[in-house]
Amino acid sequence: MSTQLPRAITPLADELREKIISDPDMVLEDLDVMRALIAANERSTGANVVDLRGLAMERLEERLGRLEDTHRGVIAAAYENLAGTNQIHRAVLQLLQPTQFTEFLNALSGEVAQTLRIDSVKLLLETKVTEEEPAIHKLGKVLLTAEPGFIETYITYGRNVPVRPVTLRQVSPEADLIHGDGFVHSEALMTLDLGPGRLPGLLIFGAEDPHMFRPTQGTDLLAFFAGVFERMMRRYLG
């Protein structure tokens, strides 16, 4: 009867051994190697021995994984915010180029809408002048007019709630009055203070994507854009 001899332990090659001794971090920083060493140590200690160091390392690895996920999320949010800031800055520069009000509105519905990647732009002014007036009709489809008080009713849906400077939401059937055709599924509403003695205005961005404008999003960039826009409007209104 043949007897199987135990497998001999092969010593590390001298070159590899010297490399590990001279640079132990090479092993310590390799997660796969460390897991293999820990697993080998657990097998050698037996099933009845609890390796507290191994448990601690597992928990540290879990914490490190969560921290890395959080880190990635923070970086992604920072990049998204930076991209949004750059978009707003480009849009503002595009609005500064026109010298006539008609050109200003054309830029708003053209270059600015493309830069901001939105599908609809409307400027609503409360006034007793109707859109059928020739002067209003010449200004294109961007400009809308409404009776005094319409803006507050539209933003709040007639409820007794405060009117915020910027409102982000999915659209309701009432939005067809503004956008028409029913292709807009979310909108950003920015109130405009056009100066003393003037009725308010409302800048409205619409998007086909129902998730582009959500109530949980930040509004700082849109508030900045609205602030710049209303100052330009005061210049044109004289």
C-alpha cells in the first residue's frame, strides 16, 4: 500500500522574498493579496477560533467601500453643478449680445434654449394689453400676456401658499395654457420684479423630460439667471 507524503512547502524565491521585505506596502496595499493571506490564516487557526483582527478588517473594508461610494457621489454632484454653472454663464453672455428687444427674445428662444437644453421658453407679462395688439404680435411666440394676478394663480394653482422666486415641478393640464400641444412635462417658473410701478413677469422654462425640473433640485443657478434676466428687462422697458 502506497503512502501519500505531505506536500512540501515551497519557499519563496529569493528575489520575491527580498522584494517583499524591501517594500511590504506592495503587499499591504493589494486588497486581493491581503484577503488571500487572511483567509489562509483563518484556515490555519481552525473553526473554533474567532479572529477579531479579521472581523475588524472586514468592517473597515465595508466602511471604506461606503466612503468611496460617498466620495464618488460628491464628485459627480460637483461636476454636475459645475456643468450647470457653465451653462448659465454661457446663456447670460448670449442674452447680453442683442441690442433690440426683438433680438433679445429671439436669442432667448434660440441660442439660450439650446445652451440650457430646454424645449420651451416663455416670457409672461401681466398687463392689460392683449396679445392681439399689433405691437405684441410682432414680438413672436415667446412673449405672452395675462391679466393682473394670473402669475400668482398659475404658480400656486389657486391655493393659499407663498409664491417662491423659483418653482420647479411637473406640469399639470393647466400648463397647456402656457406651453400648448402637451409636449412639456416639467417646468421651471421664475418670478420677475420689473421695477417700481410695473406689474410682475414670469420666465418659464419647459422640458419634455418630466424629471428635468423637480422640486427636490437646487434653485440657486436659476435664481441667478432670473436676477440677471429681470435687470435686462428693466433696461428694455426703460
